Amino acid sequence: MGSFERPWAFWLGAAAVTGGVLLHLPMYLGAKDDGYMLRGMPWDRWMILGMLLMLGGFAAVLYALAPRFGRRVDESSSRLAFKALDDARLTRAHLKLMVVLTFAVAVDTQKPFTFTFIIPGVAGEYDLRSPSHPAPGRWPVALFPFVGILGTVLGSLIWGRLADAIGRRASILLAATLFIGTAMCSAMPAFHWNLVACFVMGLGAGGLLPIAYALLAETIPARRRGGAVVLVAGIGTALGFLVASWTAHWLIDTYSWRIMWFLGIPTGLALILLNRWIPESPRYLFAHGRADEAHAVMRSFGIAIEEQPAAPVPAELSGRGGISSVFRPPFARLTPALTLYGLAWGLVNFGFLVWLPVYVAKLGVTAGQATLLAVIGDHPGITGRELAEHEGVSAPGMSASLDRLEAAGLIVRTRAADRRRVGVTLSTEGSRVLRSVRRKRTVWLAQRLGMLSDEEREAVEAAVEPLARLLEEESP
């Protein structure tokens, strides 16, 4: 952990934050008989102690990562240009970095994807308004993902400047610590505290992605950069959704929606441990008098350095700076186009993934149960053990899920003539529910796709085949 000077403070702070979150467990586990519903419960002494420990831990982490006051920064580093040589080969250092950043992207995207599976449970516990839970006069459950995404937007703006001040590795460590700390959201009784935790989690998630892509742009040779970025982003995003969906399918029915936020502890700790394979920016190292470390990074990744004279500022870029400059020439057309593209992508991505389970829940089944019905419909007569292997869950867990579907009248278990094999098929009601789910999903998606331009629909169509191949490779 050579990216900061007070490692003892960081490890002490990270341990305090982790311990503080774990002290929330007694309150969560104590609500087992109530289906882990904590709404309206007062904070217990362990939870209060945990919050104090977390505040002290965050203070120690900030102290560890912040640069020393009064240290002079070498301004001459701003005149240096760093770029990966076009003819450089991908080394083991490149491949390790791509693997680590793929994991980082998966952890980052898993956070917003988690909303996909917890929205129905949140609406039910806090009596919030949603399509599957009409509650006139109540707050909309949409506040939950909205606050998280708002934090993501602000985090992407803040973390860029933060990385310049404390370094990219330290910025990733701070984001990972936030992921661990916001896991306490899983034991928060009050909805407004859940919103606060989601906002803070969004700050870390929004800050991690720009740093990951900036590292790729700086270290990967130009002729391989496009493919590397697409590979890391595509696989990382797909893995993030697969992890969120698999854990939700396996855990939510038994431990409620709250268990999903506890995943911030192992994923945050993993990011901290993998940080050793993430290089620091050579520019940052030079600016802070760490030339030897900067040259070592450059040798590992084939980065060249050259001093460049101050270039004259074009007339159209002169004058008042700030955010308004991206709406003036030569960016006057590019910025609105990218903004519309981002809005369209966000509508399809978050709209489809976050709100589809809400409409599925409207039919009386969860997203995980709808997935099981689809598998059973495609493989009539499949056994519980085969279903467990297909979904990657334990046999007892799958048996409990099938018990609930059978109690709801959605499936039928039939014992074979040899009485050793019990096959599962859809009941008449189960077939009707599955058809309804698929019909609503198709209509919903068609309406959203109709809002895109021809070029955007072509881009979506081009992405379908490689994503399908990726999912087939991930299937057991």
C-alpha cells in the first residue's frame, strides 16, 4: 500500500468501519421471527456503538489517505505528457490491471443493479407507493434508487478532483471503505437513514468508474485501448448484474431484501486487498516527489514521458471557463449529443433493470420466482436437484423455493413410476402467470425501445449477440 504515508491509520480505520457494520448484525438477526423487518424499531446499544466506531474509522481513513499539509507540489509535472506507447505489448501488469478493474466495475455496477431486486421488499416494509404496492399519500419508493443514482452523479464529479489531490489508488480505497460502511443500510430501521446510506454509497460508486476508465486510458497502448475498455466494461457490467441477480435469488426469500446490502462488506474488503495491483498515476507521483515510483510504473506499463511546451489556447476556448465551456464551440454539438445518449442509455438500463421486478411483483411473484417458472416452463419434469444445479444454489434452498411456489399453486410435483424421481411442471395458474410476465416484459421493453432513435436501436441490436454469448458462457 505505497500510495499513502500512514498505512497504520488506514488499516485501523478500515477495521473500525468493518467492525462498526458488524455490530449492526445483532439488531438484524434479532428480527428473524418478524421476517427481518426492522421498520419502527429503536436503535439498540450495539447499533449506537457501531455507528460511533464507524465515524471514528472514517476519520482515521481520511487522515491516512489525505496528503500531508504544507507539502509543496511540483507544478512542473503539469508540463509532462504521459502516454502508453502504441507499439507496446500487453504485459502481465496490463492483464492483472484489467482483471482487477473488471472486478472493480462488477462491484460498482452491482450496487445499482441491487435496486432491481429489493424495490418490492422496500415498498412493502415501509408502506411506500409503487405499481405493485398502491399506497395513496405515501412517499414513492422511487426515492430509493433516485437518491442512489443522484449520489452516483455527484460522485463522478467529485472523485476526479479527489484523485488529483490524494491519488487514484487512495481514491479507490476511499470508495471501497464507503462500500463497507454503507452496508449498515441493511440494519437501518428508518427509511430516511436508508436514503442517506444509499446516497453515500452512490458517491463511492460514481467515483470508482471514472478512475477505472482513466487508468485504462493511461496504461493500455492506444491500438489496444478500445478493445480493452469494451472488454472490461462489458464483462464487469454483466458480472455485476449476474452477482446481484444470483445472490438475490438465493438470499432474499429467506433473509429479506436487507441481506443484499451486507454484500458491501466482502466486496469492499476485496477491493482493498486487490488495490496492490492498481498503479498510481505517474503524474501524481512526480508531483509529490516520488520519481522512483513513477519510473517503476512507467516501465511496467510501457509508458513514455515527454515535456511539452505550453500550447496557446484557441480563441473559441478563451474567456470564462467552468462547466458552461462544454456547451460552447467546439463542444456545442458534441455535449448535447452525448447528454441525449446518456439519457437514453440510462432510461433503458436503469428503467428496464430496476423497475421490471416491480411490475413482476404486481403479478404476485418475485423476480426470482419468475425466473424459476421460466426454467420449469422450458424444462417440464425437471427435478429439484437439477434446478438447484441450473441456478447454482443449494438443494435445500431450492426445495424451500419450490415449496413456496407449490403452496401458491404455481407448480405441480409429480413422482415417477419408479418413485425415485420427482419432476416439477407448471400448473395451469403457473403457466398463466409466466405468460403474463413475459407479455408485460415484452410490451414494456417495446415501448422503451420505441423512444430511441434508429441509430440507438441499431446500437442496442448490435450488442444483443455478444451479450447473449456471454450469458451462455456463464450458464452452468
